[in-house]
Amino acid sequence: MPDVIESFPLFPLGLVLLPQELVPLHIFEDRYKVMIGECLENESEFGIVWLSDDGLRDVGCSARIVRLVDRMEDGRMNIDQLPYPAGDVELLDDFDDEPAPDLAEQARSRYAELVERATEERPDPESLDALDAYGMAATVEHEPEAKQALLELRVESERLRMVDEMFRTALKRVAYAEETAERARSNGSVPH
């Protein structure tokens, strides 16, 4: 049975956090200043849950503070109850899955091609081999709906299939943008 953590601090945001993803946050609401202050003091985690237009999602991602950039005097006070959202959360485990090597290789290859097209530098093979689906997806901007769907998958082979498709779609967009830019340079005529 999965572990349940009671009163786990939650931060509902208009974004989806993936494991291994770094997201800068500006904390300005008093309740979240208290929450982050306690997380810093206790070196503990908090959860980021996507607050979409359809409401708060059921699956989120735990986060930890990697670096505090700036801290201002904010007059925090000790209080009895938690002044920020918290919930009893169930930690989700992945189902045992050993993805087919060709599936992982295909996703990594498409990811490397996308990175190379965007940065003109291909990731080195050793770094690439160390990446799982989350690690690859965390470095590329995706729509929140896609990231949420990825976050909810509990099997790595399914995540690899999904990121492979996401990268394939992104490569098509890059190719279209390059073609559009080239046509615009030549005669300004771009088909819709």
C-alpha cells in the first residue's frame, strides 16, 4: 500500500511541475511565505498541484527548494493551525516496468534531435543515456495539459511513448517555423 503523508503542504499553481524539473518561484502571499519558511527550516518538501481552469488536479509533484535567491524581512509569526493549503497525500509508485531498449532509444534520439535543432548542440551520449522520460520532458516547454497527462502515467514505457510523440510534434513545429522563416526571407509568401 502506498505511503500516505498527512497535512502535506500544497502549493496550487497555474503550472505543472514534473520530477527533475526546475521552476523559479516568487513567493509573495503570507500563507505561502510561512509554508516555504517551514520547508526551508525543516528541509522538507511541499507539493505543487496544477490549478487549471477546470479546477485543482488530483495528481501533483513533490518539490524541494534547491536555492533561496533572496529573503526579505516579512514579520512571520508562529501560529497554531496551518495557514496554507495542505492535504493528506498518497505517494504514487510506478508499476514495475522495464521499457524496451528500442523505445527508450527512440525517445532519446528524438529528444537529442530536438535539442540540437533548438540549440545547435547535441547532448552527449552519456548524459542522454542517463535521462528518463521525466528528465527529458523537464527540459522542454510543453503545454500544462500534456505535462499533467505525463505526470499521471505510472509506467515508464508509457511515459517514453508519450514524450517521443511530444518531441515528434515539437520537431514538426520547429521545421514549420524554419520553413516559414525561410519563405518570409525569400518572398514573404507563407501558406496557411
